[in-house]
Amino acid sequence: MQNQTIPLFLKDDLEKYIKKCIKNDREAQLKIYQLFSPVLYGICLKYMKNEDDAKDVFQEAFVIVFQKMNQYKFEGSFEGWLKRIFINKLIETLNKKKKESFFLDVFDPDTDFVEEEDLDIQPIEQEKLLEYIRDLPDQYRTVFNLYVFEKLKHREIGELLNISEGTSKSNLNRAKHILQKRILSIKNFKIA
């Protein structure tokens, strides 16, 4: 995912706004919200199946951000720190929605998985692709998003989701195949 371009007047004052947020300054909280909400809401939309769920997690995660603002150490990217909180909240929410295990450890060790399998497909509209991603089963969508958009390695995904590295690879592979099939079917439908 690309880093959001922060307007210069806000970038220069970001540290000041963060320090004011620690003191519960509402104006500073609004500035942080306005600056980062487009990117963070976009992340919520990628992980949740519908907009209502995305909005709920978005609001809950922002509450956590402001509660934990004093834990930000002004080291590394503030946006990265925010994203980590949002992703953790998203994963927690997805796990709570499942009564049984969120991920099935169904990895077959004899199966070879291609780390970066190129899909031979034509480009489609971004909104349509995001719709297809949202339609993926939760476990596939989560691994797909963490791998593709957050650029995490399968080992990191496995640790984050308490699954094996092989299960992460398997879920990514299945997500790619589902997406490829949907995209190809819509392309074939339009051609016919």
C-alpha cells in the first residue's frame, strides 16, 4: 500500500498534534483523524465483508489509537504505528466472529506453492477488484491482504494469526485462484 502524502503544513506539525492528542486535545485528535482516516478506512474495507462492519472496526480502532497515543515513541512511521493498531483490531474482530478456529490448518506439506504466482489476467476496475477481495472467505481475505497490501512474509502472517507458514501460503494460493476465476469469468462474460 502506498504511503499517504501528508500535506506539508500538517507534516511539520504532526509531532505537535500527537503530543496534544496525548493530552486529549479534541482539535488535535480531529486533525489526526482527518489526516489518516482515508487510508485507515480503506484498510478496514479490504478486511471486512461489508461497509457496516468496516465502519464499526474503524471507529473502535480510532478509539484505541487515541487511548494508546501515549505509547507512540516518535520512532519510525506514525502511519505504520496506526496501521498496526488497525490491523490488530481487524484480526481480533474477525477472530471473534468465528466460534470455531478462524483458520483451518489444512496445509499439505507435499504441495508446492509458488511464492509470487503471476495471474494471467487483464486489468479490471479497482472497485470491482476490491469487491472481489471482500467476497473472499475471511481466512483467505485476511492472508491475501496481509501478504499483498501489508507486504508481510508468510512467517510473519503465521505468527500474527497463530497459523503455520504453510497454512498462510495455502490460504494465499486459494485466494489468488478464487480471484483469478472470478476475474476470468467476468471477462469471458463481457466478451461473449
